[in-house]
Amino acid sequence: MMNRKINMHNGLLMACVLLLSMLGACDKNKMEWGRDPRYGQVTMAELPLELREAISRYDVLKSYSDFTLGVGIDFALYSSDQTYRTLVNENFHEVVAGYEMKHGSMVGADGAINFGPVDAVIDQLVAANLRVYGHTLVWHQNQNASYLNSLIAPTVVPAAGGSVLDVSPLADGSFSGWSRNNAGGMTLVDNGGLSNGPALRLEVTAAGNEWDTQLMSPGIPATAGHRYEISFWIKSDGPGNGRMSFDGMANNYPWLNGAALFETSGVWTKMTYSTSTLGADFTATASTIKLAFDLGKVPGVYYVDINSISVIDEDAAPTEYNHVPNGGFESGSLGDWAALNPGAGIEVVGEDVHAGSYAVKMTTSATAANAWDLQLESPGLPLQAGNDYTFSFYVKSSVAGQGRVSFPGLTNQYPWLDWRGTGAGESFTTGTDWSLISVDLDGIAYSSGTSVKLSFDFGYLPGVTYYIDDIKVVEKGGGGSPGGTLIIEKTPEEKKQLIGGALETWITAMVSHYQGSVHAWDVVNEPMTESGTLRTGANVVDPASDEFYWQDYLGEDYAVLAFNLARKQAKPTDKLFINDYNLESGSLAKLDGLIDYVNYMESQGAAVDGIGTQMHLSLSSNRDNIAAMFEKLAATGKLIKVSELDIQVGTTSPTMEQYAEQAALYRYVVEMYNTHIPKEQQFGITVWGISDNAQEHQYWLPEDAPNLWDQNYARKHAYKGFADGLAGRDVSEEFSGELEY
């Protein structure tokens, strides 16, 4: 290949190429350059040679910076990709984990934190002399929302399903067959139990022996050698305790070893005695057994929910129970079923039944075209999360028909699976003969609460009549009736306590564990709306699976709590930041709101060291707003960090002009940061990602080219613009000598 030499000493050609980066003059000498996007993403190898040569002569980025220069990285790529790792190590002082240090990545289903994977990468980073910035402790996204929601989910209390104990003498207040010691202190409260059901009220007026206030059951039929589970729900007006004694069991006095002692409080608590809970064989030794509540030790008022007192033979053959109320419509009416879209009519009829005396008849209208044009919905089914069920029903139609079933309340509400393995897709077909539709619901997971509904959607075809009967949801392996099952919502105070505890556990563990290797944290991320008010999830219709709003349970002081918890564990030299995006946008209302919120936090006792502005920009970003934002941030007196800088061009195949605009804007951001933020307040600038390579953009800007290196890890025009901003000058003007190519 022939080599050509071009003198760079103040040559007009080079001057024009460099000025091109700022969209300057010399238009008549400008090289026409571009690419039809149909032929793929433009690479830096296609930049004009002189510009490419100039960019290659630049030093690594951190050599031009007198403040901390950071980068958001993918920890897995850093560990596995040598080219990626080398660029990080050579160009930056500090790294931020893009995802791996967030709640959703580190917290398991049981709330346990897995530090191992992050620790391994941090060891690599420290060995490379890189500092680590923690991102992020409290956010509304990238959370293990399933775990957090499980903490505040309603309590499901199955009543005495399959119980061999008759509690009616307690429920009617007669106490027939029950023995009472201190009978005057035992009364019935009609609405004092769970969900306003009946409760026993046991009043202990003075400290004494456990048996001074004792209620013993009559003999309960039992099978010698069978294991039993005995359970009930209890609470008290104040702190209390009690124990259980038994008769006819292999271990009648487990309290001798402390196993059957319990404490009570103002919160309903379930007490369970079985082989699994006592750690011993809890079996019957006779044909009858008895149980006794011994509550006389500590003065106070105790309440036992009558409907929850349960004695279950664990070795008895399981019985099948249908969890769908009125699933055969044998009440002769729809009952609690809802005709959401009645079409030409939904009614219970005594004709064309599959079993029993009734079935439901559904007829589509003459204009029916969508599944939801004929829709029948069941009442809520209190199924247990994680359990396995079989859902089934029988259906027939006047002519060939089509339908589907949705499951409101489940995480997968719209499975519309291949019901019969025939490739039917989202729906199933029906005919003039009864056919059975059966679907397994294994390990069910809830989207919210613990109530599932069945929605029969049969509006696909006009003028079709359907008959549906014997609708069942049966737990696999059997299971007794949960008749009277109770769903107890936690109070706002209980939710605040539970979520506050989860926040304390998370922040305390993270900051203390990484105290020696992480020097600063984004404690709270993205707290504000675009209008400058505190963000809330109250109006979020369909939250993502990793979305959780701590502030909805902890109130506006959630950030105060978070900062105080982090401060307690951090080293004195560690810096704590609040961080948000779009602070340079619109009327700057979001910025003003964030500053006001920081002032509020500090008035409540939190100490905020710094404010992070993410700065995910585009070529159309308002430059005047960028300068005004930095001026306002500087006026706070806080440390200021540009925390996630990238600049979108709107395509993966930019033109040379777009690349030049991107470079100019990178330079402008750095210049405005240096111009308006005093040196003592400059915490640094972090760019968000290394390159435009697809492996870095699976979840962030996949159809763009926002970074300083291209998809092949070659320096872009933006690299020069950013470096010039850091250096405070056009570095290439200092180059001399000859270019060779």
C-alpha cells in the first residue's frame, strides 16, 4: 500500500476537519460523508482520515481530567471481556455498576443478600486501582418487588378445613362439652375475631398459674398412631403469653421443653402444633384427644378466633375440595358471579346441564367479534401462593364456538395457553357435545393481593350459545375445605413497619459490607416527578415486575430514613448522594423540586453530601437549560456529580454531522460543568457505558449510538469532544509532525 504524508503544521485541511467537530466554517472544503442506513451501522473506520488520525493521538481520558472521571459498567462484561476491561482500566478513575449492586440483583426471594458475585468483581476493580461508587440503594425500579410485596401481602387464614373439632359450642356461646377454669373470665365476642368473626375473650385479672385460666376441649375423635396438626389464631390487648396442653397425645406437655409456650401481642398470630413445628412425633395414643388453652400466667385480655381453631388428622386420606364457590351454579342463580359483558344474555338454566340441576348459559350478540364481548367473572378465590392447582370445567355450544379463560390476580393473568396440545394458541374450540377443559396452575404467583378470579371470555363469534358447568379449582393432592377462609389486610402502620425494616436491613447490610471498598453511594435515586413533586406509585396502573415504591409505605421521610441508615454505616469520608434525571429539561421544575426536597430532608435531620444529575441527553437537548441547571446546582453548595452522561443521536447509523454534533455536546457539558460548578464542589463526571456495542445495549438505548467508543471499541468523534472538554482546549491543536496512512 502506498504511504502518503500530510504536514499537520497549521494546515488548512486539518484545521477545517477539526473545526468540523464544532460544525464550524470551511464548508467549501468539508468532505461529503455518510452512509445509507440500509447497509448497517457506520463505524469510525469511515471517518475522514485526518480526523481519525487526530483522535488516535489523544491520550486516555483520565489524563485530561482534574476531577474524578467515572463510567457505568456491566460487571459481567468487565470480568469476561479483555478489550472492555482494558478501556475501563485505562480511561477512568471510578466505576459504577449499571445493575449488579441494585436490590433486584442482590436480594433473593427470602430477603437474603448474595454478596458473592459483586465481591468477586470489586476485587478485580480494586486490584486495577479503580474506585467504586455504589448505585443505588433506594429506587422504585430494579427492586426485588416480589419479595417486598410478600412482606405486606394480606394474611390468608384458612379456617378449620378438614378439622375434626366441632367449634359450634364456642361459636354459640354455650361452651357445651368444654371445661372452663375461671368461667367468669371467658365470654363470647360476636365480632371480635378475624374479619369480625366470633372470638373467645379470656380475661386474666391477676398473675397466677397457667391453669388458673384454662379452657379444655371435649374429647375429639382420633386415630391412634396418626399425626395431628392443631392450630389457632390469638392476640391480646397488651403483651402476654400462654401455653397449650394436650390429652391423648404422645407428648401431652410439650411446654415442659418450652415448645408449646407462646407470646401474644395486639397483632393476630397463628400458633401451630405438629410434628414439624414441635420437632418431635406429635401423634395420638388414644381414640380421643383433648386440647387445653392455659392463659392464666400474665394478666390481660386474650382473644382466640373461634373459626380458626383446627385439629387436622395429617395421616387421613385427603379429600378433594372445589375452591370455586357456586362452581356448578346449583344455587340456581349467578350469586356472586359477575356478568361483565352479558352479550345477548348470561343466565343460570336447568337445561343442558352436565351434572346436577343447573348450568350457566351464555349467548353472544349478533355483533360479537372480540373475546371480551361476552364475559363472565367469578368471585375471588383465596388460593395459596406457591401451591399447585388444577382448573377445569365442562363446556358445549349450539354450534362450533371459541373461548378462552383469563386469571385476574395472577402474575400471568392471560396465559391463553395451548390448552390441549393441539396448537390452538390463545383460545380453545367448543362443539355441540360436552368437552372437558383442564389446565394445571402450578406454583401460582400473584400480581397483587391473594385473590384470584376466573374470567370466561366467549365473545369471539356472533350468535353462539354456550353452556358451562362443573367449574373447579382443586388443589393437587387433595385438601380440605377452606370454608370461611379469611384474608386479613395489613394496616398502614404494619406495612410501614415491615417495609421500614426491609429498608434498614438492605441499607445496613450493603453499606457496612462495602465500607472498605465503596467510597460514595447513590442513596436515593429518581425521587421526583417531572413537575417537581415526590414520585408515587399510587397511579401506576400496571407496575413492572421489579417496580416498588418505598415512599408509598414510608411517606415523604423515606429518603430521610435512607440517608440516616446509610450515614450510620458509612465511613466519615464517604459521600452520600441523591440522584435524578431530566434535571436539565423543560422549565427546570423537576430540578427545583429536587432541591426543595433536599432542603426538606436536611430540615428533618438527614445530611446530604451531594446531588447527582444523570444527563441522558439527545442532540436536541436545550443548551441554555444545561447551563442554568449547573448554576442552580452550584448554588446549593453541595457536591455536584454528573452521574450517567450519554448523548443519543437517534439512530445506530449516524451521519458525520450527527457524530460531530454529539462530540460538540459532550464538550459543552464538560465546559459548563467546569464553568459553573466551583472546584470544591466538583465530585466528577460519570459517562454511562463504554461503547455502542450491542452487548452493552440489550436494555438501554438498543437503537442508538450514545457512547464515546463505537460498536468495535474504536474511539468516536465524541471521544475527542469529551477529551477536549476535560482538557479545556482543543488538544489536537498541539499535535505536530506528519501523519502516515
